[in-house]
Amino acid sequence: MSSEQQNDLNKVVANGVRLAGDTLVVPGTSLILDGQVGQGVARVAVGVAARMALGPLGWLLVAADAYTKTTTGSGLLDRATSRVKSGLASRREGSAEPTTVEQTTP
């Protein structure tokens, strides 16, 4: 097995452990394993609160956010808010342009 294949296998195993930790143990486990203890503990607290408020769906949403944060660098909420902000900014830029309406007379 080449070193590139070994590295790919290590990434797959590490991501599997992160996903299992976030969904089966507590959301935020992946962040804690990556050394982001503060964010991981915050996700644990939010995950427990979401589980109490929304049940298993809340738990899974927080787990998905934590997993996304640790694998891509930005969580689901970060991605959603940045898309909304970029959409609003593009709408503002588009509406700032003057529009002309041509009228024809018969």
C-alpha cells in the first residue's frame, strides 16, 4: 500500500471516529478530539439543550454542525449565515443600479 493510500485510509478512519463520536457520544466530540476544546464543550452544551427541546432531531442537527465544523472548518450555521449575507449583499448591489423603463407610444 502506497503512502498516499495510507493517508487516505487514515483520513477515512479519523472521519469515521469523528462522526461516531458526534452522533453516538455527544455532539462536539470531534472538535474536542481535534483540540478545539472550547468549541467542543459549547457544542456539547448546545447538543444537550437541543436534545431536551427538540428530541433526537436537535441532537443530530448539532452533531452535524460539529462534524461539519471539524472536517471543513465552518459549521452548518456559519455556512447558512454566510450564504444569506452574500445573497442580501448581491440583492443590495443589484437594486442600487438605476432601472429605466422604455415606453412606446402608439
